[in-house]
Amino acid sequence: QVHLMESGGGLVQPGGSLRLSCAASGSFSSITSVAWYRQAPGKERELVARITNSGSRVYASSVKGRFIISRDNAKNTLFLQMNSLKPEDTAVYYCNVDYLNGPQLYSAWGQGTQVTVSS
């Protein structure tokens, strides 16, 4: 089982930056894809960015050019650098990790971290 711990959320003014982190711990064979999702009040959870098993990076059109997803494999940590933040980026951000434990593929979610963009 994998446990994910997110950090780095908070209140920031429009145009500012934040860096989210997600540390993975527990027992697993290997991590395949990793991703960040977000959910704003009254809206469905949406994909923000993903690193696929092949290493490709995929971004939502609304964040492309402003957000950067990265991972530190040695530390089993996922990051989301968010620049030029806008009020519409306000949401709870969740990290998601797909991992193998033996031959079985599992998916784990963090508890979420609040990001508020407001002046």
C-alpha cells in the first residue's frame, strides 16, 4: 500500500507562484504514472498534469505554459510548480500515483492541499 503526503498549498496573490510536493511512502514494486488533479467548489475533479509511464508530460490546456510537473525518483516525490497563478486556479489539489505491487496495478490518492489565489 502506498501513502501519499502533499504539502505546499496556501494563499497566494494573482500572478504569484507555489510549489506543491507529494511524497510517496509504503510498499510497492514501482511507480508507473503520476499526476496532479484539482477540484474547485461545485466542480468535478479534473486532471491538471501527468507524467506517463513513458515519461511524457501531459497538461490541461488551462495550465499549459504556467505549470510544470516533475518527479524525483530517488526520493519518490512528485512536484507541481505553479506560476502566474490565477483566481480560477483556486481548488484543492490532489496527487495521484499508479503503482505496481507484484503484477497488480493500484492507484493511490493524497488527502489534498488547498490552493487559494486571491488578492
